[in-house]
Amino acid sequence: MLKTITEMIDTDGILSRFKDTTVLVVGDIILDEFIWGKVSRISPEAPVPVVEVQDETLLLGGAANVVNNIRSLGGQVFLSGLVGEDERGRKILGLLEEKGVQTAGVLIDPRRPTTVKTRIVAHSQQVVRFDREDQASLSQGYADSLVSYARDTIPHADTVVIADYGKGVVTEQLVQAVTQISKQQGKVVLLDPKISRFHLYRDVTVVTPNSQEATLASGIEIVDETSLKEAGDKLLDRFNCEVVLITRGESGMALFERGKETILVPTTAREVFDVTGAGDTVVGVMALVVAAGASFGEAAVIANDAAGIVVGKVGTATVPPEVMKEAITRSR
């Protein structure tokens, strides 16, 4: 049976506890580069638009954007991952330090480039994206260092996020080690998955796939509430997790918690301009809300409200506390 969540949430109480919570985020650190411009003609060389560049923005992406979402709401955060020994890697470290994020867990590998996603945006529409990256798994030495940092840090965190973007940081060894250490410490582990890497994710607490990922992981095409529930129940078993949160775009979210009734969370987005980073917002906000002592259902509702805000902005966005409070009040 599915139900739509309607109960009131103690928003003020939850938000007030954010400053006293700490989240560890482990995963692929990315620099999001946005080149903004306008199009007024087609190239004579090929049938492609000519973008007149007007501005450029460098933002934290991937696991670093999860961190950015947590910090924007007042939570404390540790970050563990890897950047290259290059200008873009130094830019990421600078942005993190500006936001008060500890960077002791960010490793620097001179043999790998910093992962960069460059998006060309004209008239609020993405024209093209190109990536610079090395997707090979980390060397054993770097992998061991990440596990060591997690072992030292997890006792000081309230929740843990594994943010997998398929850039080489999240390995089976890392997932198993972080999950095992977290369980020993009684900490919730939330994982933002990547298609084709589902075999890595068993035994975490929460998995947050989108509808496409849920369909592929379960083998069930989600077309209605019946197939949605079948897929969610199957994913609970496949990942051997306690909670599956399926994000469904304009249809909101569906929360499957082992032994409990499935909860549907309606969307709160008024307009959708750009879904870039929405998944980062969902897993980061959910981790922060759970760290503040809320239930998974309450966390899903608040994460849904946060996602509804960021998709209404162009580019990688975050949500300040006052905007979050207003959005939750409006949606209730």
C-alpha cells in the first residue's frame, strides 16, 4: 500500500539542530564550470550555434556539491576524495576553505587530472557539456588513505554520505570499509548511486536512485504506482538496505523503508529550469536532516522541498536556511 505523506513536520526544530550536526561525505570531487553566453547566429563552418561568451562560473560539483548543500544549511562537514595537482584542483580546495570545510581528507594525485564538467549555457539552456576526467580506479595507496581517513573521521560524524559519480574514487573496497566502520559506530550511510555500478552498494543504510536508475537496478519498468512499489521492494532486497528513496522528477519521490508503509512525497517544484546537482541536494539534505534526529520520512520531505528549489535555478545551486524554511512552510 502507498500513502501520500501529510503529517506536519517540526521544521524550526530540525533546522535549529543543523548547526550541531556533522556529516562525512566520501566520493568523487568535481569542478563544475559554467560558461554563460548568448546565441544570435549559426556558424558558417558547421550547422552549430555560435555562443558569444559573457561570463564564466566555477562551482563545487559532485561530492563537493553535496558538501556545499550541507554547509549552506549550516551543517558541519568532512570531505574525503581526490583532486589533481593542477589549477582546477587548487580552485576546488580554495572554494572549500572559503566555506569552512576541512580539506585534510582531500588527497592530491599528480598523475590524475581534477575532474571538470564544463557546460555551455545560452539563454538559460545548456547547449553542450564536455568532461575532462580519468575514470580509472585509484591506486591502492590512495584507496588505503581514503579508508584510513574514514576510519578516523566516522566516529566524529553523525551520518555518512558516499557520492559515486563513476570517477574512480568509490570502489568496492571503499564502500565495504565505510559501511562496516559506520555500522560498528551505529551511523547511517546514505549512497547516491551510479548506473552500472549497482553491485557495489550492498549493506548501506539508504540508497537514493532516480527513476531511471531504479528501473535499471530492479529490472522493473516504473510506469505506475504498482510497478513503482514492486521496484522499490526489490531494491530493498537487492541492496540489502533499510531505505530506498526513488526520486521521480515532476512526480516527486517515493520512500521505501523496510517494514513500513511506502510513502509518496509530491513534488514542490514550481518550474524546472535545470536538474544539474539536484541529486546532490537530495542526498546531502537527507543526510543532514537524519543527522539532526529526524525520521527518514521527514528527511525525504525536506530533501524533496530542497530539490524543488534548486531545479528552479540554472546551474549547480544550494539552498539557504531561510529559503528552505519558507519552502517547507509553503508546501505544507
